[in-house]
Amino acid sequence: MKEKKNDILAGIVIIILAAVYYVCSFQIQETTSDILGSRFFPQLAAVLLVVLAVIQIIQAVRTKSAGPAKEKDISTGNQKLNLPLILTTVLLFAYYFLVLQIGFTITSIIYLLFASWILMPEDDRKERKILLMVICVSIIFPIFLNFIFYQIFSIQLPVGALFQ
Amino acid sequence: MQLLGGFATIFNVQTLLLMVVGTFGGLVVGALPGLSAFTALAIMLPFTFGMDSVNGLCFLVAVYVGGCSGGLISAVLLGIPGTPASIATCFDGYPMAQQGKSKTALSAAIISSFVGGIFGAIILSFLGPYIAKVALKLSSYDYFGIILFALTTVSSLAGDNMVKGLIACLLGICLSCVGTDGLSSVYRYTFGITKLANGFSLVPVLIGLFAVSQIMANARDKATTKALDFSNTNQNEGEKFTFRDYFKRIRMIIPVSLLGLVIGILPGLGGNISNLMAYSYAKKTSSHPETFGTGNVDGVIASETANNATVGGAMIILLTLGIPGDNATSIILAGFQMNDIAPGPLLFKTQATLVYAILAAFVLANIMFFLMEYFGLSIFIKMLSIPSMLLLPIVIVCCFVGSYCSNNNTLDILIMVIFGLVGYILKKHKYPLAPMVVGFILSPLLELYLRRSLMKTDGHWFPIFSSPVAAICIFATIFTIAYTVYGMIKKKRVEEAKV
């Protein structure tokens, strides 16, 4: 049942996105170099998206009226609040913004330490040996990566606004 | 003869060493559940930025071959497929290990992977140049038809629901429109951001959609972050399976190899499907189908032969037509693009040295992974005990480097993270990601060939059908859609009848 609701909701979101995409296509400068022009393809994609989203909604509604859901929603991750997932996502964005400020190496060390801690099973957090391994790898790996890229490939990884 | 030239190109210490590292890395990453050949390629991609085109692409091919072959270890010993391409290997491999025949199952799986891979490589080497020759004679009408067919096939076959597949494909098409229009040079959907003038780069989009979203899913299912426990397994139980034992089953091997190859050629399917289809074929044609699932070595052979033959099929369509069949070949395509090389029929003419070096690398990578797995299995088992809680963040760091290095642009890192989130949401709502990526890659070409075709015909659509190849492809597209819709209706009726 939840999956059907999700499908209807997803269909509506896609229709809205496609409508915005279609409207924005009028900002594209019209060209006459060929018959279709530069607006045709994006507009066609938006129209087809709306058509398919409507079909998806109809499919979902029909399945809903055909009877109750036969089995439990088997898709994983339906918990209300999944802390490791939320923290991983927040960390990813934080990683990006920190890379701009303090550069790749320091940010990567911080990221590896935090991300490993989040993903670590509860029992492992009490094991000194595992913690020591995590700390060592978190420090050594970014330094090693930076060294390889700078010294061998001559590619400068982001140094950050603070150190520029 | 030209293939021998390819071997001559790659037979130098640097390339061989890179290939050994690539195959080994691919095997280790591919063997870890939750990480696939694609993840292995995403991790290794940044390291190719400093290499020349031959070394970089041979390295990626080695990673790809290793990544596709690594999944069998945990599939046999633990019943957990390292990659989705090894799911069917578990069905009989794991029961065999439990019955004390782990050595037989592992050696059968390794030999099967090797023969399947070599079969794919040989077909690719001989068929590739001929397909490329034919492809060179195709017109813009034909290319339009072929790409349209490829997009529809991916969308129809990649998931359970064709509508969702098509929606994902169209989302990819919409995203590909961002940037400068190839024909008229006007900006589309850049909203004044000059860094978007060239559109979204393929590398951050690919890494975000497939690797980052996968890591988010792994973080959600935190249980998978525990290290694999091989302490209760013994890989030395039972008799060793030999090549002679393998070739005794030639009547089953030939059809499953061909099945794997054809599935690889069809965009959107890949090893994830071929191993299951080959297993089901072997079971149906066996004189003892009831033994399948209880430890019949034929099940392991069928699955592993087919999934490695699929790699050759996927490479055929990538090298000759420039169409990526699955997510892993998409990242190899990105590897080509990074070297300013466009895969396609012209490649065999303009970059023959590179093409034959890649073909030779493909053959050699199969030999390398065979030797590594056959003789160094215990080393891999030790490597697989690395806990994922440490490995997943390392993958993310590599993804950040890969995205940044593709253009030396920090905006690409943000694009990767955003696409990771988008990929996770789409996957959670059961939208397949492969059609989105293939739509993103192929739609600029689809638009280009359509507009060029209509320029030729003064805006008339009918002459496009006058080309036999285009007409066949367009009718095949219509047939694919009709057949999938029919299958969906039939499935729904059966389900309703059950209720």
C-alpha cells in the first residue's frame, strides 16, 4: 500500500518538475538553423515525462482499487528515521563545503574518522585495536593519495581557501 | 594479426604492472558484497588521470574484468554474492561448500569465469572489427534508429516496470540538455552559471548516481558494514575441478556462453541478468533438474561462464557503436572521454593501436584473474576480511578525487553529491538508474542525428523509414514497447487472479 502511495506522490513530483522544465525551455534562445530548433528536444522530453508520470499514477491508483496489498512492503530502508543514512548524507555535503575551505587532505582525514565512526558496529567502538586501525588509515590514506596525485600525476588536489 | 600488435603494445613493464594492480584491485572490490565492478572502476578511475590513453584504458579494462570475477569467492564460501552477477553462483556453490566440496565449487567457478571471459574476448576481437566496418557505412537515420532502440531496450529491460524505466531514461535526457546545444551553440538550462556551459560532466554524474547512492544505501543497512567472517570456511575441501571436467559439459557451455554474450550486447541487461538466465537454462536442459539448488556443479558453471561472457558482449557494443551496455561500461566510456577519444566505429580506423591494445588487455586480464584466483585464493579471503565501515568512506574519498580530477573543478564534487542523493531517492522508489545514465550519455547523439536527418529530408519524417536499418530499429523499438506492455498486463492479470 505504501509503495502505491509513493508511486502516486513520485508521479506528481515528476509532473511538477517536467512542467518547470518545460516552462524554463522558453528561456532558450530560439534558433532557425534547423527545422526542430534547440527548444524542441527538451520540450518533447518534458511532455513525454508528463505522459509517463500520468500513466504511473493511473497504474498505481488502479492497483490500489484492485484490492488490498498482498504482502508487506519488501523494499528496505522504510524506517522513519535512519540515523546512519542521515549522518552520511550530511557528512557528504559537509565534506564538500569543508574541502573548499581547508582543502582535500585535512577534510578527508576528518571525514574518514567521522564516517567510519558512524558506520562502525556498536561492539567495534569499544575495541581499541579497531579504533587504532581506523585512526591510522584515516590519517595515512588521504596523505598518501595527495602525495601520489601531486608527486606522480602532477595533479593538485584542492588546497582550500584558507591555504591559498 | 592486429591483435598480436595489440599484445606488442601492452607488453611493457609499466602496462603489465598496472594491469596486475587493476585486476587484483578489481577482484578484491568485486568480491566484497555491496561493492561491484562499477565501484571498483569508480575507485580506480582517478588514478588514470595521470596515465596515457593506452595505460589508462588497459588499467580500467583490467579492473572491469577483475571486478566481474571477484564475486564468486564470497558467493561460494558464504552464500553472499560479491556482485549481483554472482547471485546464481550461490544457489549451488554455497550448498557445495556446506557439503565439503568448496574446493570443487571454487575451482569450477574460477575455470568457468576464465573460459567465459576468454570466449567473450575472442568473439570481441574477431567480431568487433567487422561490426565497426558495417557501422561506418551507417547514415544519420540509422544511428538515430539504433540509439532509439538502445534507449528503449535499456528502459524496458532494466527494471520491473517499463514506465519507471522510461521515466528514468527521460530524466537522463533532460539532464543531458543542460549546457551548450551541439548544433546551434546556444545555452540551455545553464541559468547564467558559466561552469555549466559544457553541461554536467559524465564522471561526477556516474559516480554520484551509482557509487555514492550505493554507499548511502549501505549506510542505511548498517548491518552490512561488519567484516565478512571466513573463520568457519575451508576452501580446501573436496576435489579440484579440472579443465577436462569442465569441457565434458561442452553441450551446456556453448549455449550459456552465447547467452551471456548476447545479453552483454543488449544494452541494459548485463551480468546481473545473464547469470540467472544461464542458470535457469542449465536447469531446464539438465537430465537432473531436481539436483539444482542442492549443490550441482553445473549451476555454478552456467552462472559463472555466462556472467563473464557478458563482459565481452558489453565491450563489443561499447567499442563498435559507443553505446554503454551497463553502468560499468559507462565508466569505461568516461575513461575514453577523459582522453578525448569517442568510442565508435571510427575508433577501429583512427585509433587501431589503442583498440587492439584494449582487446589484448581484455584477453590478458582474463588470464591474470584466473592465475590470481586459482593460485592465490587464500590471499583474497584474507583481503575480504577488511571491514566495510572503513572501506566505504575510503570509496567516497576516491569518488571525491575522481569527480574533481575529471575537470579540476570543485563544482563537480557538489554535482556528484547531489546526484548521489538523487540516485538514492530514485533507487528507493524503484526507478532503475541504468536507463537514466544511458539516456544521459546517448541523448545528445540521438538529438544530433534526428536533427541532422530532418535537415537532410527538409523536415519530412517519412524518408527516415526508407533506410532499412533505421526502419528495422524503429519497428524493433515499437515491438519492444508493445511486448513489454503485453508482459506487464499478463503479469498483472495473473496477480489479480491469485488475489
